[in-house]
Amino acid sequence: MTALAAEPQATRREWIGLAIIALPCMLYSMDLTVLNLAVPQLSADLAPSASQLLWIVDIYGFMIAGSLITMGTLGDRIGRRRLLLIGAVAFGLASVLAAFSTSAEMLIAARAMLGVAGATLAPSTLSLIRNMFLDPRQRTVAISVWITSFSVGGALGPLVGGILLQYFWWGSVFLVAVPVMVLLLVLGPVLLPEYRDPEAGRLDLLSAALSLAAVLAVIFGLKQAAENGFGSLPAVSILAGLVLGLVFLRRQRKLADPLIDLALFRSPAFSTSLGVNISVFFVFFGSFLFMAQYLQLVIGLPPLQAGLWSLPSTIGFIAVTMSTPAILRRVRPAYVMGASLVAAAIGFGVMTQIGGGNGLAVLVTASIIFSMGLAPVITLATDMIVGAAPPERAGSAAALSETGSEFGGALGIAVLGSVGTAIYRSRMAADLPGGVEPELAETVRDTLGGAVGVAEGMAGHLAGPLIEAARDAFVQGLQTTAAISVVVALVAAVAAVMMLRHIEVGADHGE
């Protein structure tokens, strides 16, 4: 395969349009993190039950994951820019509704609306990039900017939320979206091109319902497994989701205008990149789950300091993401992905050495290494997934890319979280210090947070051994999950090199 020299180059208008596209992407990820800081204030104001509070936090991500496939395909049919602008209006209105919610039920409904609206943003913006930047090298730069916007939004969420909550009420964290969406509505029609599949058929509503139900059931089951272990509820939920997924796929084979073009999976670039992307988010999300707990419950840092110590890895991720296009000028994509995944594996290997008095330094070093290693892989995998699809199917491909990321992250949290929890409980069952009252022992054996809470109410000579045993058990679980991440990263590296090595420097990754 040779590079395509005749592809038209993007103009200043496309690059300015990319800056406009980046704004809603920042908000998309900010809304995933900004609410966490507002939970104490909204709890005092709205008095939600424990179950309602969980739904307030989780429903946004659930609805995004469940709606991505439908929204991506809808953009192919009605136009990517039109879908983006419709989503911007809905996101702005839902943000106002959330900000001025007067009950827990109202806030849950508003967050669900935000999730559906948010699901229009990622596939429509990514598919617009596919049409705006036809030159493969320019498209890689654009996707690097697109991915960076999500990282910046995730990093800014807690900071912006903290500032707003210091001076305003909890609803103010939602109103940040309104001026950004207004700007998008003003500049979008001017700077962004419209593109749709001219031969697209009608949207199959039954397929849309099946995809929503299947994704929601699996994601819900994985989250329940991560929180409570693999019991009957998560098992039934995951199984139901898989069955619905099979029904969905069988229906797609029979439709003249399917929601998902299954022919995309025949492309090695598409299917391999999608698998690698899922693997990356598996280890990424699973690792950060343990990092947050380690910083606060093992080292004992307050939330703000813990958040600040996570910034170096975010900065490293952004820096390498933006450097990826320059690296690709000389090295084949497959080899960049393979080497980057090996680097990530080294970072996870460093994490297995956490222990003793050097835990903070080792953790921060490990997180920087694996974040910098995974950054080029996410950029390239996303680029190949979208580039593998014909322009008229870019929305569907973008939706599959984002859905794969959601699945990978949820699977990582569930599987690695369950492994870590099982090791913790096993160790605490064997090493539980004496002096713990029987009615508190189950809480101590359940989670590290529970053990810390029990220890705070005990005498010093009893609390010390309990805290030490609980922290040692948690660290052993962290080390084991880091070792699993090493294996996953190395397997993904081999798959990337073996399946994608035919793609040359400067070539369209989708070919």
C-alpha cells in the first residue's frame, strides 16, 4: 500500500472548525467528572435516597453508552452537522433543567436527557473530522486534537466544579455548558460542513431499541459487578444484554439498511483497531480505579491533593497525543502502536512494585509511563476505525469506536475491580487482626474504605494493625491487577503489529 498524495488538503476553515468541534467534546467529558464534587451540596438540598443518588451520578454515562450506536447512525442519515446542532440544543436545555432541578427525580430525568444529548456529540464530531480532513496525516493531527479535548475536559471538570461550588450553588456546575453550546450553534453552521449518506434508508427503530437495551444491560451488569461482586443481578443483566445483542446482530444481517454495517468488521484495520481500543480502555480505567483509592486510602491524601498528583499523567497523555502525528511521519502505525503498548506494559510493571515508603513516587512514575504509552494507541486506533469506514458510514464507525471505549472501560473496572476486591477479601479473611468486633468484621473484610472507617472509631493500639493489614491486602490486589494489565497490553501489542503492519507511513489507515 502506498500513501495517497492527491488527497485534498484542509484549509484554514477546517482547522477553525476543528476548534469549534473541540468545545462540546470538552463539555462531554467535564460532565462525567464535574458532578462528583457537587454531590454533598445537592444531597443536602434535594435529599435523595441512596439509590437515587447513585442514579443521579450514573445515569449520564449509562445513557451515553446506550445511545451512541443509534446517534452515530442517525448522523449518517440526517447529517452530522445537523445532529451535532440538535444535540447542542438538547444538551443546553437539559443543562438548564438539571441546574434548576427541585427534586431528585427531576435531576435524574435531566441527567438522562444530558446523556442522550451527549451521545450525539462524540460520533457526530468524529465523523465530521473524517469528512473535513481527507488527507490521512492531517486527519491524524485532527483526531489528536479531538482526543486531547476530552482529556482537557476531564482534567478541568474537578477544577471548574470546585471554583463554582466555592461561590455558587450546586446547579452552577451544569450551566457552564450553556454559553459553549450557544457558541456552537452560532459558529457551527458557518464553519462546519454538512455531510450525510445520500443513499441512507430509514432508521430502524426496533434495532435502535435493541442496541440501547443491550448496551444498557451489559454496562449496568458490569457496574453492579464492580460495586458488589459477580452475583445473580449482574450475571442476569449481562446475560440479558448479550442475548439482546445477538438478536440485534441477527436483525442487522436481514435489514437492507442496517443500523450497523457488519461489513466493516471484515476490514482487519477496523476490527483489530477496535479490539486494541477496547483493551486500552480496559487497562486504563481499571488502573485509575485503584490509583484513586491508593492515593486517598493508603497514602492518606485529601481529595484535592490526590487529584493534583493525577495531573502529571494527564499532562503526559496530552503531550504524547499531540506528538503522535510527528512520530507517524517516519514510523509505520503498527510499530508505533506496538512500541507504545510495550511502554505501557512497562508502566504497569512499575506499578507492581508499589509498596513500602516509596508508594507515591512509584505510583506517579508508573501512571506517567503507561499514560504516555497508551496515548498514541488511542489516537491511532480511533483514526484507523474511522478511516476504515467509507465516508457515508463514518458516523456508524465513530459510534462503534466510542461504544467500544465505554465497554472497555466498564469491563476493566468490573474485571480488575473484582480481582482486586477478591484478593483483598481473601487476605483480610486470613489476616484480620484481633480486637475487631464480629459485627464490624464483615465491613472490614468488604472494602478498604470500610476498614478505614472502622479503624477511625477504634483505640490507637487496635486501629494501627487493622489499617496496616487492610492496606497491605489492598496493595496486593493492586499489584495483581497491574500484572494482568501488563499481559493485556503485551497481547494487544502483538495483535497490533501482526495485523496492521501492512499499513505504510502516510497511507490512509482504513485501506
